[in-house]
Amino acid sequence: MLNINMFQDKQITIPNTVLQSTHISPNDDLEIQYQESVIMLVRQTVKPSKKSLLDFAGITQGLYGNTTEERQKYMNED
């Protein structure tokens, strides 16, 4: 078992052996869980997507036609 200290600013240092075996890197997102006096840090494997509506611009390009006339023809079809 490894012992660590909490600093005055409420920060801890995770030993390198733990970081290497868990593949935790700087800037990784961790979830903290607390239950019955046990604190667990769980590495987030999937980062939440922060997509903007503009990220979807153009995804239907060519779906309804490539020209104004083709798109208009598609819109007028029943």
C-alpha cells in the first residue's frame, strides 16, 4: 500500500507507479467516487462531446442534389 499526503491547497500527488499502471496522463478527466470511507478515482474513457451546431454544417451536401435546380426538383417531387 502506498501512502500519500494532501497538501494545504487540497491537492494530492499520485505516485508514478500508479500512473504508469493505470495509464493516467496529465489533463485526463477523472471521476471521484466516495463510499464508506473509500475514495476512488476513475479515469473517464470517453470524453464528452462538445459539438457546436456548426460542426454539422454541410453533412447533407449532395443529398438532395448538387445544384439549385436539382434541389428544387427534389423538393417539388411527391
